[in-house]
Amino acid sequence: MSVVPIDMRAGTDTLLARIVLVFGEARPHHAYLFANQRGTRIKVVVHDGIGIWLACRRLDRGRFAWPKEGSTVSLSRGQFDALILGLPWQRLGEDGVIRLL
């Protein structure tokens, strides 16, 4: 994951262009996440092998736990699921339990 905020007015074509610019291609069966600067909204672009899907989520309270700008992160399936639910995915243990220490 390359971490840079994006304008949430961006649609599928703009987000797909950003994916190609950063990663060189949109790989089948991969998801690409985008967030606004405040971390209250995300968009997820999924290439299902046939076409592109775009999903959006907004939190009315709190913020998505987002990595620092300029960093690159790979997420496990459990971490991805936690992130899009607005949970602290960085604290997800191997057993699938979120630990608060």
C-alpha cells in the first residue's frame, strides 16, 4: 500500500489511473484502498479478474486507522477486513484478536 490521501470526488477511472501510475498495473484479485486526508472516508477498488468494482465507506465517528503518509504497507486478509470496518488493524494478532496494550 502506498500512502497518500486522495480527493474523494475521484471516480473509478481516476483511481484506476492512480493504481497504474503507482503499481504499473491493476492486478486481478487485488484490492486498492484510498482514503481522504482526515481518514473518515475510504474507497476500495477491486479488480475481480473481469472488471473493476468501487466501494465507499464513511465513518460518522472516529477515523480509519491509516498508516503514515509516504509509507508502504502490505496487509493480511484479516488486517484488510479490520481496516475497512474501522478497527485498529495494526493490533490484530495472528489469532484474529485485536489486542489493546
